[in-house]
Amino acid sequence: MSSNTQVLNERSLQLLKTLVERYISDGQPVGSRALSKDSDLNLSPATIRNVMADLEDLGLVHSPHTSAGRVPTVSGYRLFVDSLLTVKPLESKDLTLLHQSLSVNEDPNNVIGTASRLLSELTQMAGVVTLPKREVVCLRHIEFLSLSHTRVLVIFVTNEQEVHNRIIHTSKIFSPAELQQAANYLNSIYSGRSLDEVRKALLKELQDDQERMNQGMLDAVKMAQLAFDQDNKKDDYVLTGETNLMGFSELSDMERLKNLFEAFSQKQGVIHLLDQCMKADGVQIFIGEESGYRAFDHCSLVTSSYSVSDEVVGVLGVIGPTRMAYEKIIPFVDVTAKLLGAALNPKSTTPL
């Protein structure tokens, strides 16, 4: 229970709950008269104004400059979600649609795309599903072969005998001896390490250790990074319905939209945020700046991890404005995560 919950009495909590619900519903600052009518507390407007002043002092609501009414802050939403929210069960038609759409026998990629689309369509926000984490892929050996001019063929072996080919374009022409030297250097350091480790180590070397590296080592690291970055450019998640976000007035500011869509296209920050959610059990909610990701300062992200064979392999969720109907979004995300895990589970015969 939060400290604010302990400070506030039942009347104040009821008024805050009413204010948040009214603002989520209407999107307009909520005044004392509306609170008096909706709260069923039979309080005078003066009493309500005093309570609102106390809530404002606690940082739970604030007054926009253009209105005498008040709107919730991120802290107000957090208190509401953690302590005052009554989650509603899914409507039977939505539950039936989810069961029918997330089929156990469907191709896994299709099921993931369907889950993202359903989250988007049923909430009218953006639905996101990360692809299941793949098994650990380890680098065994790497070779470079000159093709023509600055084109280099990269051949690398992973795990036991999986051979991969990549063509990269280097910044200068390398001799066969230089390419062999680069391969020898990389094999001596990175052989046996996972590709994720290799990518991170290469990036760190380029950022931190250039002063101690000779030109041959630096060239080797740059070529390897070109090859493995290309290998890593597969989609990490399926995002559907991002244009739905343009319909919300609080997100319609062009600068906010630009930042949000840039974040979606660059992916790294979003993936980092979703990866954090994999470590948590059940539904997790980031409200506004809680995400620590500036592009999401005016959004909320409701997520849940999904599991295959009792192992957490991915995350799905809904991205929308902070003014979202949490009592409906939370069960959508929770149930979809369970059904997606069941559909992807090879041992499963029927969904939940």
C-alpha cells in the first residue's frame, strides 16, 4: 500500500477514484460540480474543493491553466491503478473471439501477429508482441573473403554446424592477409561466446577501447559489427495499430507523435523496456515517465509476459495514452498472454 493511501481518508480516495474515472471517460478536466454529482458522497462544493486542494498538494492531481477542473497526475494514476481500480472481467464475446483466434494448430508467426492485431483492434490502441526468445546462439568460427572492391563475404559458424553468409560493405579495401588477420583476432577472442555477448562486446570495444587497439584490431571489430548487426536486424516484435494513437488528443501534438513513431521505428528503447517486463510476474504497468523512456512520457504501457513449456519467452502489451480504461485493458492483456502461451505450447491440446 502506498504512503499516499495511508495519508488519505476514505472520502478523499473516493473523490480521487471518481475524478480519475470521469477523466478517463471524458478526457476533460473534472470540476467540483461533476465530482459532487458522480461521487455519491453528498458533499458541498466547498468541501470538495478543499479535498481537491489536498490532493493537489500531494501531487495526485493538477489544474490545467485553461480550466478550473483538475486532471490526474502520473502519481494519481499510479495510486488509482494500485489501490482503487476495480478490474472488469472480459465480455464473453471478446473472450470467445480471443479463444477462437489464437489457435493451437496455427503457425507460430501467424499466432503472434494475430495476438498483436487483436490487442490493437479490441482496445483501439497499439498492440505489441515480442517474438519468442530464440535459443542461445554461440559463435564457433568466422572467416572473411574479399569479393570485389569494398564488398566482403563474411562466413561464420554458430552452435555445432550452422553456417551463415553475410555480404558487408567496408569503408576501405582489404587484402586477403588483412582479412585473415582480422578473422584470427576475432576467433581468438569471441569463439564460444553467444552472439548477443559478441554484439555487446564489439559495441563496447568501439566505444571504450579504441585507444589501445591497433588498426588491424579496429578493422576486425568494425567488420564483425557490420556482419552481426545485419544478422540482428530481424523483427524483434510485432506492432499493430500504432496509427490508432493519433486519434487521442493528448498524443496528437506533432512533436509527441514524431518522437513516438521514431521510437517505434528505432526499436532499441522499446525492446529494452519490454525486456524489463519479462522479469516480472503477471501484468506490469508503466504510466507516463515511469518507463524512463522519454518518447513514452505521455503514454501508458500495460504488459504481461507469456510462457511456453513453463518458460517465459516473450512479452505482449498495449500502448496507449495515460488516460486509458485500465480496468478493461488489464484483463485483455492478461488473458491474451495466457492464450498466446497456450497456443505456442507444443504440449498444449486446447487453449485455457
